[in-house]
Amino acid sequence: MTATTPIQFGIFTVGDVTPDPTTGRTPTEHERITAMLTLAQKAEEVGLDVFATGEHHNPPFVPSSPTTMLGWIAARTERLILSTSTTLITTNDPVKIAEDFAMLQHVAEGRVDVMMGRGNTGPVYPWFGQDIRQGIPLAIENYALLRRLWTEDVVDWQGRFRTPLQGFTSTPRPLDGVPPFVWHGSIRSPEIAEQAAYYGDGFFANNIFWPKDHFKRLITLYRDRFEHYGHGTREQAYVGLGGQVFMRKNSQDAVREFRPYFDNAPVYGHGPSLEEFTDQTPLTVGSPQEVIDKTLTFRESFGDYQRQLFLMDHAGLPLKTVLEQLDMLGEEVVPVLRREMAAGRPAGTADAPTHAARVAARDAEQEGAAV
Amino acid sequence: MRPVKLAVVSAGLSEPSSTRLLADRLAEATRVALEDQEREVEISTVELRDVATEIAHSFTTGFAGAALREASERVTEADGLIAVTPVFSASYSGLFKSFFDVLDNDALAGKPVLLGATGGTPRHSLVLEHAMRPLFSYLRAVTVPTAVYAATDDWAAADDGLTPSLPRRVARAGGELAGLVAPRATQEPGPEAEEVVPFAQQLAALRVEEE
């Protein structure tokens, strides 16, 4: 079972199949998938709390079926929370999301939450019968239905984007009658911050590729609106952030080793220099201490938060290297971050969400209502 | 009344460049015309060469660096804009276009814009009408009727009795821009707030029942 902590640390993976620029070798899909499974197990072994996988339906990405992968990981782990980054609320049928993640909750004894995202690849939408221009309305309507499927045993539904439901029961019902905690992931849309706030859900700002000013505005909006909708104070809102690091004992060694991967990376390669990018975004390439220092600045910018996910395994980095990175993250970085972030955390700041805590909160609420 | 804020964008590459020279002349003519109306003028010039690498990076990263952000803000906040490019391959230069690609879609909406271009030969002068004006129409800017093209010869030519000389075209264009910006430059800008559509409204638009 997962213990309650102020902040959860973990890794999130895109699942890209990228040639290693230093050898020119491209892993097979099978190698990449098994590498992701290995990393998830390693995450638990080194004391991390969360493993999250992306969902993609186009090469060069492999994770098209997240709950299949997370189900396997659930069987091989004991504490790790299994999550997504993100689950496509726009192109997946909300009925299937409701069923898949409720099933995963049972398989994983509640160690499950989910991050909703829209997906920004235009051609993917028509493959699933949708249209990217309807991205926000799809995210809103599909999520409204998903919540009802999880919280109401029998649902009648009619909406704009899927066939109506009459007398439908999504099975299995959520574990202990409490659905997975939901994060809403967003890079740029205030509508999604507003949606997360409206429902009292979590807001995950994937800040890894952009400067912090932009995310400050989004997170401030989310916290303000969370309070506005009466879910608690701004400090009780659930905020998650991304990070991206490459470490070696000596800073110069980290820079030297990571530079070819940076220069050729799918998202930002062939653009600004490594130095410019580390200056402007959360990317840290250096010693474990530098990673600690940079990560500790996040709470100054965004307030104390509940989840920190690191991107560790992209751009063609070999599995062996990423495993070494996870060792350093688990042994040298996260213990210090846990200590530093627990100290000076204002009273009243929300703890990171877990299934057990949510069940307890639900029970307390029902008892209160009964009295 | 507050000063009129003019932004000048020059895509000239050499230093000094004839493009910057034309841009400065147009700015000066606009200043003179506004001062005739007893309006104070603040002129802020953006040399695109200085932000060229940040413009390129913004395409690969999706965000603007600090200097480019600052340049974009100056242009967006101005009451009027003077935009001058050298002619490259029968059109505005790629750098010039890239800067306007990076700006927000509606940054120039309703803004008076005076167009200028420079080239080695007068044969390219219709670039103003066939390339530049459609770009700014698309961006919903209000383009000033007189656009000014300066070929190498123009810098030395006097009135030939058929077309007005460069200084006279510059003065006319500056006068037209002054006429358009002066009435706009009266309100103080309001504080910027994050606009949010209340979620209930978003649900209602989809006819989804509130919980």
C-alpha cells in the first residue's frame, strides 16, 4: 500500500523510439517497450512513488495501450502508483476509459491515478472519428461523462460526441466506490486549468519545454479557481509539475555525455543550445546537487506542490544509462528533495493524493453526513 | 493627452542599412506630422537582426526568448507600426515574415501600419502592394494608403515632374499614419488579466448538465 506523503516523486515517459545519436542504433519496438517496463520496476526499487506513461497512436511512439502496460507493472510492484501522461480524453471513448482504469484499480489494489490530456497531433483525431478543432469541447463533454460513469451506477446520457447511453453500467465499479484521482494535464490552455479547478481535481502543468512565467499564470489561475469553487484554499489545490534532468557526479561529464542527445532530441533538437535551453526551461544537466537546487526553485515559482515527475528516458538514451540515472535520482536527489520540501511546507498544504486517503476522506464525509 | 507610441520594425541586415534608413525617415516624418498636431511621440525601433536567432529558436522550441518577447510586446503595445523590409526573391525577406509569424494572431488587429520596402532597382516596387499589403490585411491591420518603396536611385533622385521624390513620398506616408494613430492614442491601456470562461458556461455551451 502507498503511504501518504506531502509530495510524490516519479518518472514519466513519452515512449519514443529514437535512434541513439552516438551509435546510430534504433531500438526495436519490443526493446523499447521492455525498457519501459524495466524502468517502471526500477522506479519502485530506487524509492520513487510514481510511474506514468504517455499514450500515442503514431510512430515513433510505442505506448498505445497504457492500461495493458500498467497492469503488468502492477503485478511486479508493491508501492508504485501507476499513472498516465496523458490519457487522451478527446479521442478515447470515455466509456472505455472508465472501464479500463476501474479494472486497473482492482488489479493494482488502488495504486492508480490518471492524467487527462487532449493530444496535439491533428491526424490522430480522425483515426478515432474525431476532429482536433473540437479538442476543448471533446475534453469537457467526455470528462463530464467519465465522471458520471464512475460515480453513478446506472447512467442515462446524451451528448454531442458519442452515441447516447441508456441504463448503462460501467463495469467493474471503481475500487471501494472511489474512482481514480484525476490530474488534468495542460501546456497552454486556461480552459483546462478552469476544468481542473471546477471539479477539484489535480492540475499537472507540463512545464518541461517552456519558460516558467507562462506556467505561473496557469497555476495561479488554477489555484484561484479551485478556491473559488469551494474545494478548499489555494494551498489545498493539487499541483503537479514536470522536470527533465541528466546527471553525472561531475557537472562537465553530464554536459559532455548528454549534449549529443540534446542536440538531436525529437522535441527541441537543432534549436537553441543546451546552455540556452537549461537557462530558460526546467532542464538540468549537471551534478545531483544542481538538480536538487533547480528543482527546489519550482516551489518558489509555483507554490508547494504535490507531484514531481521527471522525464528521464527519451531522445535515444540507452537503457543502461537511464537505469544509472534512476539510481542517482532515487539515492542522491529525491531523499534530499523530500526532506527540503517537507521542511517549511505551510500547514494546510494538501498531501499528495492516494487511493487510501481518498477512501478515508469519503468515509469521514459519509459519517459526518450520517451524524 | 498621453504620448503616441510608434513601433518601427526594420528587417535590414547590414549596418547601417538602407532599410533602417528608410524606416527612420518614415518614423521622423510621422513624428513631425504628429507634433504639428501637438502630440508627443515615443518611437521604439526593433532591428530584427538583433532577434534573428531567437526568432529561429522560437520555431523549434515553441516559445520566445526574452529579447524577442520584449520586441513583440513593444510592437503589440504600440498605437501604430512602421514595417520596412528589403526585397528578397520578389517578396519581403524571410526574417521579416518570420517575425510576424511569431507574433500573436491578433497582435496587429486594428493597428495602423505604414509599409516600406527597399531594393536595388525600382522594378520591385509593387512588392508593397502584391506581397506586403496582403500579409497585413490578413493580420487585420489598417494599412496606410501610401506605402513607400526606396530603390538605390531614389536616394539621389529629385522630383522628375511625374512622380514625387522619395522625401515627398515619405512625408505624405508619415502624414497619413499620423492621421490614423492620433485619435487611437488617447486611452490608457487597461491592466491585463487572465481571461477565463466560467466552466458552467462551457458546460452549458455543450448542453452538459452540471453535477
